[in-house]
Amino acid sequence: INAEYGGGESFYEKNGQPYCENDYVASFAPKCATCNQAIVGQSINALGKSYHPEHFVCVTCSRPFNGTAFYPHLNLPYCEAHFKTAASSGSMCPGCQQLVHASDTSAVNAMGKKWHAAHFKCQFCTRQLSPSDFKEKDGQAYCDACTKMMFG
């Protein structure tokens, strides 16, 4: 709440406490994920973070997106060209359609694809599978119990 103090100065109130504008912004305004400064006015919310519009840029080339598509990788924004470069060092997980980075030591190689370990699951019961303990049927992965129950 922006109100006027007896001397004509503006103040903000939160939880019954008055704050001058500078203290209110410093305490309660979202912080930009790039510069860590308070955001007053327009902001961009992406990847679970807030940004000043001029700071929401490709992490590789620093070009702003200006309303164009961005591509997330490791919770960072990339332009299309640099995402493809990053993607060439890994593979797309069929479970989430996100990049499995080449350095991901827990990644699962199964059915000719690379998966995040958490996304390699039984198609029916969604139990997490290991690459040595699953059955493939019609291009889908199943645990042993579901394979027996569904396919005999």
C-alpha cells in the first residue's frame, strides 16, 4: 500500500509496518537473477527466476530475446543457435524433452536413447527402471511385473 505520511512523503505499508520506498524495494521487490538488483517496473519471469528485461539474454552470446523463443538447458536460457551447440554435447531425453548433458553420469542409455535416470520409467506403473531390468514392447519400456500382467 502506498500512502502519504503526515509530511507529504510517500511510504509503503506491509504487515502493518511503514517503509520508505527505498527500504520497501530493497526488502520486498524481486531480485534479478542476472544482476541481483531489485526489479522495479517490468520484469520477465522465466525458469523460476525474475529478470530485468534487458538482462534476460542468452547465456552464451548475451543477445536479448526480445520476445523471441528461448531454450532452457540446465535451468539457463539459450538462443536457438547456442542451444543446438549445447545439445550437440548431449542428447534429448524422451521422458522430458530436455537435454541430457554429456557429463550427466547418472544418465541411462536404453532403447537406443539417452534418458535422465529419473525419467526412465515403466510406461504403465511409472516405476523407475534400470537399463538392465526392463522389457521393451512396441517401443515402450515396462517393468517385469507390468510386462507379465499386460502381455502374459
